[in-house]
Amino acid sequence: MIKETEKKKFRPGEIVKTMQGQGFKRFNMHHHTQLWKRKDAKNQACGFGVLVVDQWYWYERWVCEVEKHCEANRMDYV
């Protein structure tokens, strides 16, 4: 039997705070916005998040993607 559970959701500000807490102090909301636009991450086919009553929420999968981006561009954000 498969039990369906609701995925944890994150607001953009939470993601920015998380990245800053991991040492990427210069990563900000502008960088987050540029990243999701460049990756077309709000396209629901990508599976990075969901629109709920006019609010976009990001899944943990997107948080991991942002973390990879920050690691790959470490010198820009530390």
C-alpha cells in the first residue's frame, strides 16, 4: 500500500535564509528570482513547486537545486 503524503513547501524567503545560513551570505532574493526564471522552474512540468491559491511554493527538490547552484558559484555568494 502506498501512502501519499504532502510534500514540504518553502517560500522564497525561507530558501534565501537557508542559503545564507549555509554561508552563501551574498545570495539574495534577486539571485533566487534570476535562477528560477533562467531554469523555467515555475513550469509545473519541472516538478520544483506548486501554485496554491495564488501563492507559489517551492518543494525541497528546488532547495537542493538552489544549493547546487550556490556551491557551483561559491565565489559569487560567500
